[in-house]
Amino acid sequence: MEKVESEGLEDAKAEIKALTLQLTGWVRIAAQVREIIDKKKARLLPLLKNPCKIQFAFSQLINKEQPEFILKMIYFHFRHSFTGSRLRLALFGRNRDVRAPAQLTPLYSWDGQQSGCISIEPQNFTIDDANCNRSEVAKLYLSGSHHSFKVIPDCSKHPDMIPPKREEINHLKSMLLFKHVFHFNGMEDAFVLCVDCDVTDHFNAVMKEEYKQFLIEMLTRIEYELIALQLYQKFYPQKTP
């Protein structure tokens, strides 16, 4: 029996080592790709003397092939091996209406079949009122880190959990959130990506670092697409990319 347990332990150690090496290799390759993207951004940004606010730029990305493709890649990365009936992805940013209260709003959402699949209670996404009850998305947006990351394995056990809508509280089981800050010529803004589902512990906290690295790379590519789109519209204002 001891021999069997010992062999099982050695097999587990070998598997962990292999996965660690695989992740290390993936991160190294991703970092090299990001270096290329950063160099492209450095060449393009000086051409944008007056870049528009990120949320305005993103509003023009919807239904543009490449950015939406990147977001769907993120979705299907988390959809792999999913056994539940509902998994959603939503990208949140500031409300574009400067006359409205400072709130976050879903700029894009996708559930595997249709976009625009998420609705919210706006008062829970307010970011300028310290006394309001904030959703997890709003809390992360206001956090200090440029790459804030959070995994909630079981929403029912999470204190003060506020879902996008109250009626979702019983079937929202687990959630992953990621904040990515964008810099355009001294201007700063951020997106919060949220993926939620109806299966407890679908987003395993053990995989946190892998998830984080993956999302850093994907959101960096969306940032590059924002810059490229604005440049295209600057030089070809009458055309649609």
C-alpha cells in the first residue's frame, strides 16, 4: 500500500513539474509577443496627438472582427471543460455620457450565442460615491493595481456579494474578474473583464497566475487594436475598417 501511495505521489509531483514547465514556457513566449506589440504601440502612439477616451474608442470596436475575436478567444478559453448551462463574459468601462453619474457599464458581453447578454443595476456600478453598495466589478475597478485580479470560487460564500442584478444571486455560482489599465499619451483609463457562470469553483484559485498572464496578453492586444483603429479613422475618416 505504501509503495502504491509513494508511486502516486511521485506521479503527482511529475505532473505538477510538467505543468509548471509548460506554464513557464507559455509565459515566456507570451512575453516575447507582448514585447513586439509594445514596440508597435510605441511607433503608433506618437501619430495620435489627440487620442480619444478609451471607452469612446471601444464603442467603435464592437462588431469589428479582430477585437471581438480576441474577446471570444478569452470566452472559449474559460468555456473549455465547462459543464454548466451558462457562462458569460462582459467587458466593463466607464459610462461614455459625461453628464451621467460616474458609473461602469458593460461595453461588450457574450454568452457563447449572443452579445448584449448582460444587464445591470447601475446604482451598484457607481464609482464616485463612497457610500453606495458596489458590485465586485466596481470594487476591482477602484483598486490600486494596474492588473488587479480576483477569483471567487463560490459566490454564495463570498461576503457582501452583489451580483449584476439581484435576481441572479441564486444561480451566479463563481466569478473571475480582471482589471487592465490603458495608457494613451499620458491619459489613463481601465477596463474590467468579468467572466461568471452557474458552476461552483469553475475558476480554480490554483490557476490564478496562469489566468492572470493569459488576460494580460489578451487585453494588451485589444489595447493595440484601439490604437490602430483610431489611427485608421484619423487618416481614412470616410472609410470603415
